[in-house]
Amino acid sequence: QVQLVESGGGLVQAGGSLRLSCAASGTIFSINAMGWYRQSLGPQRELVARITRRGSTTNYADSVKGRFTISRDDAKNTLYLQMNSLKPEDTAVYYCNAESQFGSSRPLDYWGQGTQVTVSS
């Protein structure tokens, strides 16, 4: 299993920057990809950014392209989300996600507890 602990959320003014961190522990070797999701209005979580283990392929939501950067520090088992040029629309609870799979077993998703990001206008 994988445990995810997030940090770095807070209140920031529009145009400012924030860096989210997600520390992973447990069966790190089983992780195929990690990502950041956010939940604002309603129950749905939307993908913000994702990075794969093999090849470090990244993808971003159109709304954050050019502003957010996802990265990993494998030595520290930590995922980051650098958020620049923040907009009030970015206000949400941000969740760290890990996609885990042991060989050909059923893939599992693990989630952090979420960290609040509030962007004031």
C-alpha cells in the first residue's frame, strides 16, 4: 500500500505562486504514475497534472498549462506541483494521487488527505 501526505497549501493572492508537496511512503516501487487532482465546486475531482514513472511523461489540464509544473524527486519519494500565476479559479482542495500496480494485479489508486489552496482576487 501507499501512503500520501500533502503539504504546501494556503492562501495566496492572484498572480502569486505556491508549491505543493506530496510525500509518498510504503510500496513506492509499485507506483506507475502520480498526479495532482483538485476539487472545487461539486464532488468531482479533476485532473490537474500527472507524471508517469517510466519516461516521466507529463500531462496537464488545459486550464493550467504554462502555469503549473509537476515534478518528482525520486530520492525523496516526493511529488511536487509548482503553481505560478495563480488565479481565483484555481481555488480548490488539491489531492495527491498515486497509481499503484503489483505486476499484473489490479491497479489501485491512493489519495492524500487533500490540501486547501485559496487564491484571492
